[in-house]
Amino acid sequence: MPRYEYRCRTCGDTFEKSRPMAESSAPTDCPAGHDDTVKLLSTVAVGGSASAPAPAPGSGSGGGGGGCCGGGCCG
């Protein structure tokens, strides 16, 4: 079940809650019992390595013109 992050507008507490995606935007109480909460926008980690730099544009394998597909299917 996904975890969502919320912030209480009353006490300023930030907390996480596991709930179904269909209920992610539904109102929820903070751990202190306040009901004025807002769902925070979370960033998503998408794999990869911070130590490996991204390839430079046009430096795809095959050396054929670069672009999004290395020149194989682009005109």
C-alpha cells in the first residue's frame, strides 16, 4: 500500500500515512488529532546512480547523428 505525506496546518506536524491510492486525497487527521491537514506533493526516486553522469546529447552509441534514438530512426 502506498505511503503519502501530509502536514497539519494547526500544529505544523508532518506525517506519513499508508492508504489506498483511491483515498490519497481524502481528509485525514494528524497524530495529534487535528483535522486541518493537507497532502504534500512528494518526489519520486527513479533509479539510476548519482555518481554516473548522463551522456552528452548526440553521444549515443553508433555515432549516427544523436537525437532521441541515436540516429537510427530519426531523419
